[in-house]
Amino acid sequence: MTTKQDRIAAQLDGIDRLNGSYHAVISKLPEAAVVAAELDRPGSSPGPLAGLSVGVKDVIATAGHPTTMGSAMYRDHVPDADAEVVARIRAAGGVVLAKTNLSEFAMGATSHNAHYGNVGNAWNPARVAGGSSGGSAAAVALGLCDAALGTDTGGSIVIPAALNGLTGLRPSLGLVSNRGVFPVSSNFDTTGPIARSVGQVRRLLQVIAGWDPDDPDQPPTAREWDAGHKETRLPGLRIGVPRGHFVAEEPEIAARFEEALGVLAGQGAKLVELELAAASEALPNMATQMFTDFYGVHAERFTTHPEQYGSDLTHRLRLGGATTGVGYSTSRRWTERWRHSLALTFEQVDVIVTPATSISAPLIDDSAMATTTPLLTRFTHPWCLSLGPTLSVPIGAGRHSPVGMLITGPAFGERLVLEVGDAYQSMTEWHHHTPEARIDIP
């Protein structure tokens, strides 16, 4: 019989063998094998995660173990306490196995990293994994951990999940505590799970979600989410399909998306064409607020030690620092109007679906954070400016990598988007497809 310790040992060995090619992991947690052995001990109480191995994006604090933010500045930074999400995973019997690689300071959709290596896509290490949680997605796809935590400000969970053939959830704003997570923008930051299937994502979410009275940025509405699980019947379910802005540039993605719509419609879902013309304005409004908030996080260090930041980060910090109060206020007002329009839309439909990205994974050598990020986030920024959850599920192969479909719901509508994703995965096999390099796990 395979023990939890055997599985963890195989994954730790897999990191040693594959990480030189994929750079998915920044560091391993040496106590992981000991924790797994303890869970195998007769009489132990494994908890709801029961030995599930979890990679943790390296902006999420782990007590007594380096949390680098993907930056050389924090290479030796060792937190005194776990982030709340890490503490909950440990308490539920999860094994925190490794700290995963990312775009420096979680800024950018490519997971280029000059300090710890560029993260390679699990299906082809010459191509980007997506970002900024690219290491989390690549690690799961390669079998180096069972699931992983990422953070998402502008699409940083759902994009790498899509490009690596995985399932990833950007939770509703405020559903999951961000205490102990290094911020990009407290207005949009979320922490959420990446795994192979909706069922595994739900399992992890049920542990990490909910009210944290010690997180001053978490709204009390986090208490209101529905953790229940019931079968969602697609017949009669109203699925909104916006076109225009959300038409993929890559024909292969457009074809996979239409096939996915066919699966949903074939089971009785009602497809409702939507007009969301304002979605095209999401990217500049997201950039205005995100870069300004990002500058606020780094202003003191950037002012005194600008040489510590690379050129891509410097460019974005300067943009944020140059934003006027009027510009920021105008962008916030646009966001409120966008959220109001979505609230009205969710009176007409139950969920909204779009492709996850307009293109599949580009080559690392042909990509740059400043130019590639807008291409990869074109379909995610509208939903990151909303209040509700967005789930990415794999729908097949694009031209260069797997691709995904986004399922977005109203605020704290996690149960519904997960059940729609679960229904889709019950009728398809894409979430079972694995890259050739994936390790064999006992």
C-alpha cells in the first residue's frame, strides 16, 4: 500500500529531477516528509485534506521558511508566522510541500523571473506558463504537488491554470483571507486554488475560505458564502455568452470555445448572447488602479533604492506613481459602474462564460512582461474588476498549449460556478490529460 510519505517522497524527488528545466519551484519545505510520516502514523487524525500535498506561491508566508516574493531583495526573508491560508491547510491535514515560482512581486502574466528562472509551461518548457502564479500551475501539471495556492490580481490564477490544462479559481473578492500574503493591490488581490479538477479545487477552497477576524482588509460579507455542494442541472440554466471583445485572436481557441458551448447546450443549458461593450475599457482602468496600488506598496523602497527594481517593474511603478488623484478616482468610478452593469446582467443569466485567453502560450524568448501581459489578460481583467468568482476549466488544445474557459458568477457565487464547471468536466476528459513530463506518483 502506498503511504502518504511515499507519495511526498516521490514528489520531492520529482522537483529535484524536473525543476532545472521548468523552474516551477523556488524552494522545498524540508519538514514535508516528516509531516507526511506523522499522517501515516496509526491513530492520527488526517483532517479533510488528508495528506494532500500543496505548493504555495512564494508571496504567501510560511513560518520559519523563506518567502522571497520572487525577488532577490527578499531572498533571506523568513516570516515568523504562516499566512492564514497556510495555517488552515496545515490544520486540515494538508502537507505544504514547496514554495512555487512567480513573476517578481506577482506582477506580470508570463512568470519571467531573472532571479529564480523563467517558469516553463508544463507541456513545453520553451513556452510561458502564464502568470503570475505560473510556478503553482506548472508544479501541479507536472505532478510535483497535488494542488497549489496562487494569488490573482489581474488573472494570475486563471491564466496559468488555462495554459497548463488545469482548473483554477479566482474567488470572490474577500472570500479568502489575504493576511500574510504580500500585496499587489488590496482592491483586487485574491488567493485561490489550482488543481486538476473542480472537485479538487472545491476541496481546497472549503478549507481556506471564510471569515478571518484578524484580516483588516476582508469584508464581513465573507461570512455569507455558500459552501454547500449539490448537483447543478444544466437544463434551463442561463449561460451568458458575450462576443465582441471576447472573440479569441487564435482560431484554435475560438474553435475549442464553441465546442465547449456545444457541450453545455447539448445538456440543456440555455445560451444567452450578451452585449458587454464596456469590457474593452477594463484593461486601462485595471492598469490605472493596479499600478497605483502597486506603487503604494513599494513607494518607500522604490524612492530610496530604485536600482533594486528591474526595468519592467520600474516602468510600472513609475506609471503608478504618476497617477493623479483625479485619474484614480475616475477609474474607480468606472469600476463601480461596471459592477452595477454586471449586477443587472446577472439578473438575466446565471453565469457568464468566455475563453480564458485570446492566445495560447507564447515562447518565453519571444515574450516580455510589458508586452505579453496585455495579450494574456485581455479576457480576465473585466472579471477581476467584478466582485464575483471566476473559474477556469480546460477545454482542449490551442495552437501551442492547452486552453481554458472562464465561468464567472455573481459575488459569492462560488457554489454555482463550481457546479457548472463540475457538470462540464463530467462530460469531458480534458482535465484528465497530462503533459509527457509529468512524474509517476505512487
